[in-house]
Amino acid sequence: MIKKHTYKNLTWVDLFRPTQEEIRELMKDYSLIPSIAEDLLTPTFKPSVDLHKDFLYLILHFPALKHTHFNEKDQEVDFIVGRDFIITSRYDTIDSLHKFSKEFDVTSILEKENVDGNAEHIFFLILKKLYNSVNYELESIQDSLETAENMIFKGEERRMVRELSGISRDLLNFKQATNTHKETLESLSSVGSKFFDNDFGEHMKEIVTLHDKIRHHIAMNRESLVELRDTNDSLLSTKQNETMTVLTIMAFVTFPLSLIASIFGMNTETMPLVGQTNDFWMVIGIMLVLTTCMFLLFKYKKWL
């Protein structure tokens, strides 16, 4: 699917799972080389920055947010940035791009922000939207960690094992997806300054700052996750140890009682106490005395 947006002298072409016919149309309209056209048809696994005569070609992978419609860990966005056009290609629904397209169509919003109608500025606005959406998602993960902390101290240790594991998986995906962004953005700053002007490098500093903020948030959330997981494991282990202690004590208490009951249940001709007056209560009394002695022993050993 292909959508075209215009603002002043700029055209933004947004591709969603482009077809071969759509790619052929773009090749004709924007003089795309076959290798790039081929890359736009299928996802790639590595980021890339290339400088061509009439445009910049950039591939970035962003961590898939919780509301993504597919099971992929990363969401790829391909950028082709010329002086008066931008082409974006993606293979998943990305809310930040969808929201920006609505703002782009309402030109009054861009005019209020004093946005120039050139590809460089619009390109930076798109990048800021994408990185800010990642930051918002990390803030959501931080809220999840705070909720998990409250649930841990409310006795929900078992349920929080799965919850913390899910958060750990999300943070790992975020970390892996943004690992190579630093080098890619530095390369983009270098080639972009050659293609546009030196102001491009100045604008890139803001994008790099957003990326550094994301990495900082990931590191902070991972530290909090490690502390919460250690705390949860300690509380869960303590609770399990207490359960095992109670079960062990019950086993020690009931073993002699079972032994006595088995002895007096033997079918022999002579049996102490059996046949005497109140023999049943005598046996019960012996059991109670042994139970009391075992209980006092456990208290003395501080096992209770």
C-alpha cells in the first residue's frame, strides 16, 4: 500500500508492505537503483546508511511495541531522503508514523511549529517521533516495574515470576534493537552533512541525545528489574523454606504417632495395655505426651 502526503514543495511517500508494481512506480518517479528497490520489497536484518547522488538511504530497526500486530521483535523502517522528497517503507503498523501522517496532512500543525517545507526538517521530525515513542514505551515498562514491586510485597511472588520474566524479555528486545543505532546515527550525521549542509550534523545531535536517553532508560530499568527479581526470589525462597519447615515438622510429629498406632495394631497374643480398663485412652495419652515432647523439642531448638 502506498500513501502520498504533500507539504509545500515536499512529497512524503509512505509505503506499507509495498508490492512490485508500487516499487517499479517509485523507481521511475525517483530514479531509485535496483538494489534499493529490492531492499524495499523485503525486510533486512542490519541497519545501513548509504549516500547516493540524489538521496540518502537509511535502514533502522526499532523495538516492536506491545501493540504491534505481528510477532517480530523489531520493526524496520527504510528511509530514502532527497532534497524535496521522503520515502518511508515499513512492514508493520507503526503508530508513531501513523500519527505523524495525520499531523502532516493537517498542515496548520506544522506551520505552528515553524517547520520548513524541506525534506531535512521533516525527516528529523519523523525520527523524533519514532525515538520518542520508544521512550514512552520505556516509561510504560517503568510503571510495570513499580506495579510489580507493589505486588511482590503483597504476597504475589509466584505470579510476579512470570511478570518479571516478560519485562526482562521486553527490555532485552529494546536493548538488542538499539545496540547499533549509535554507530548508524554517527554515519548518518557524516553523510547527511555532505548531502545537505553542516546544519544537518547539528540537528543530528538532538537525535543522538534521544537515543542516549533511551539507552539510559533501558539501563535504569534493567537495574531495577535485577533488584526486584533478586527480592522476589528471596521472598519466594523464604516462603518455600517456611513451607518445607512446616511439612518436615509435621512429618517428625506424625511418625512416632504412626509407629505407636502400628505397634498397638499388631495382631499378637500379648500386648501391653491392651485389654486393660481404659486401654484406648492410655494409648491416646501416650501419643499426646510424645507430641508435646516433640513440640517442646522443636521450640527448644528454635525450629518453630
